Amino acid sequence: MGTKWITGFIVACAALTLWAQQEEGRNPYTSAEDVAAGADLFGKRCALCHGADGSGGTGPDLRRGQFRHGGSDAGLFRSIRFGISDSGMPRLGMPDERVWQVVAHVRSLSRSAKEIDVPGNAVQGKQLYLGKGDCSRCHTINGVGGRLGPDLSDIGWLRSTRHIKSSIIDPDQDIDRRYLSLHILKKDGQAIQGVPLNEDSYSIQLMDLQENLHSLWKRDLDEIRQEERSWMPSYQGTFSDSEVDDLVSYLYSLRRKTDQP
Ligand code: HEC
Ligand code: HEC
């Protein structure tokens, strides 16, 4: 009887401590077992986008110890528990305890945080971006440039160097689905090409290659075709290997400041 009470008391204390830590936004699940369980979940639910070792892919490298949506325990919990809207980081629907375990694992990835070593020269990369590459024809950085492709102002936060590089030499890989190429043929014979903006049962909106906006009734169209291709040309061959490194280095350096805890 006595031991039962004592055990009960200890369990209650432990639960209370966990609760208190969670209330403060500190991770209550940080034991070696928690980290291991978190690593297992990471492999199943996160590796697809962040790489099995956390080094990134279409999602950011999680080993660098800097997080734009908050690097505190509470900040990481929020990103992983609720996802990040309009970003490709999904809401995964895991119980809180599991999320905390994943937080513990993510934390362990950046324990020995070091700035990722990017070969290339960012200053030269910027010149290639503006000059020979004419990348600003389709991309905006800090408010300047075209809109056919995604805004690159925060690309260094969003993606790994690996993804940035493959975007330049093989754009049809890992296309952001919001930018699949769209081909439309109207009943009057006019053809329009561009990227999709919006669609419902009756109408479709798109931006054409000259950045004109169109809103069309589907009943006026003969064909709507979407291809798994990017409007971005491949720059394989245009740039030497070291020029590609320069571009990657420049793009990876693009990270606007953030004041998330
Ligand atoms: C479908 C791809 C995808 C999956 C699956 C995914 N993520 Fe992400 N994640 C992203 C992208 C893209 C971003 C960048 C969002 C942004 O900064 O706007 C991101 C951002 C994050 C961030 C915030 C980084 C920062 O700088 O603040 C964390 C933390 C994170 N992911 C952890 C995880 C964990 C842990 C899992 C698995 C439970 C996971 N992600 C699953 C794509 C994904
Ligand atoms: C004709 C328009 C066009 C030009 C020119 C262009 N891009 Fe793109 N770019 C796009 C489009 C559209 C996408 C989105 C589809 C995709 O992933 O390829 C994109 C995607 C990207 C991405 C991936 C962005 C992400 O969020 O994952 C990077 C990086 C990129 N471009 C860099 C460049 C660089 C560097 C240049 C110049 C050397 C360049 N682009 C020139 C249209 C263009």
C-alpha cells in the first residue's frame, strides 16, 4: 500500500514537471530514448524533404542551427506541429509527445551547428545572376525583378544548396507545383501559355509568359493542359561548374532577417 502511494506520488510529480516544462515552451521529452524515437519519426515523415540526415532537399537544411520560424523549443514545436502555411511544409498531424520527440532530434542535428560550407563566390554569383543569366527576368529579389518564377528573396532559408543547384541545371526536377507549365487553347484558336494562378469549376486564371493576367471561362476553351515541366530553361552548359557554384553561393546567401524567437 505504502509503495503504491509513493509510486503514485512520483508519477504525479513527473507528470507535473512535464506539464510545467511544456507550459514554459521547453521540451519535456529530451531523453536519449526520445531523441531515438524522434529520429525514427524523422526518417518516416520528414526525410523526404529534409534529407535522411537533415541536410535538406526541397526543404531547408536543419543542421545549421538557425531557424527563420523560430529556433526556441516552442518555435520548433510550432513549425512541426502546425506546418507553415503556403510554404510546402505540411501540417503532419502527430500527437504532441511525438512532435516533442522530433524537436529533440532536430535539436540534436544542429548541436554541432556550423555554417554550411558552400564552394563558390557569392559576389561573382550575383553578377552572373544579373548579367549572363538574366535571372531577374523571371525572379524577384527584394522587390526587384520578374514574377513568372518564385520570389528568391528567402531562398537561402527555404532550400538546401543541393536543391538550388539542381534547380539551375535541371529545372524539371522537383518543380514547385504552383509553377507547372500551363498550355491553353481557346475555341477561337488563340493559344496562351503561362503559370496557373487559380481555378474553379467554371473558370481559370493564369499569368502568361509576358506576365499578363488572364481570367478565362472554361466554356470558351478547347484545351487546358498542364505539363510537369518548368518554364525555366536549363543552364547546364551555359555556366561552367564553378559559375554554377558561384550562383548557388549567391542564392544561398539570400536570407532576409527575422525576429522569431
Ligand atoms: C513536403 C515537404 C516537407 C516535409 C514532409 C516536411 N517539411 Fe519541414 N519544411 C519544408 C519546407 C519547404 C520548409 C520551409 C518553409 C519556410 O521557411 O517557409 C520547411 C520548414 C521546416 C522547419 C522550419 C525551418 C525554419 O527555418 O524555421 C522545420 C523546423 C521543419 N521544416 C521540420 C520538419 C520536420 C521535423 C518534419 C517531419 C515531421 C518536416 N519538416 C516535414 C518541407 C517539408
Ligand atoms: C523564363 C523564366 C525563368 C528564368 C529566366 C529563370 N527562372 Fe528560375 N524558375 C522559373 C520558374 C517558373 C521556376 C519554378 C518552377 C521550377 O521549380 O523550376 C523557377 C525556379 C527556380 C529556382 C527554385 C526555387 C525554389 O523555390 O525552389 C531557383 C533556385 C531558380 N529558379 C534560380 C534561377 C536562376 C539562378 C536563374 C538564372 C540563371 C533563373 N532561375 C532563371 C523561371 C525562370
